[in-house]
Amino acid sequence: SALKYAALSEPFGVAMHGANRGDLLPGETVLIAGSGPIVLLTLLSARQKGAGTIIVSELAEGRRVLAKQLGADVVIDDGVGLTITLQNVDLGDLGARDFIF
């Protein structure tokens, strides 16, 4: 129904605003902390804007699976330790303009 789609308009607007406000450029690496509803929409927004590698960190296994299904390139279990896990991920040449949401 139309109300189901209307309910997503505000959260999706918040997600797009973040990607637009940060002036995300194609190819830039994005690290997204958590994967709640707005954050997952941020993942979709970053992908739509042409982000390079998208990394999502999340504690809940179900949300990690969903983040991967929605296009995250790398999904990290926060419980394992974000810093240790990132040391094992090829992040390429991270620049000053890469993003954390």
C-alpha cells in the first residue's frame, strides 16, 4: 500500500541527506557503524552515489546478513573487535575524504 512506502520517505531522506551533505564522491570508501533501518538506507544511498568499498560493522548476525544482501562489500562483527578486523581487510589507499557514517 502507499502508506507502507510513505513510511520510508523520512528515513530515506535522512540517509540521502547524510550522503549528500558529506559530498560523497564515486569510488570513496565508506565505513558504516551499526545497521539499523536508517543506517541500512544510508548503505543504499552510498551505493547509489557510487561509493567504492562499503564496510558495515554490526553486532547482530541477522542485521549483518541483511547489510550484505543490501550491498555491503565487507561486513564486520563488532563483537570480534572492529580495529582488529579492519587490520585484515584490504582497504586500498584510504584518503582524507573517505567516510564514516
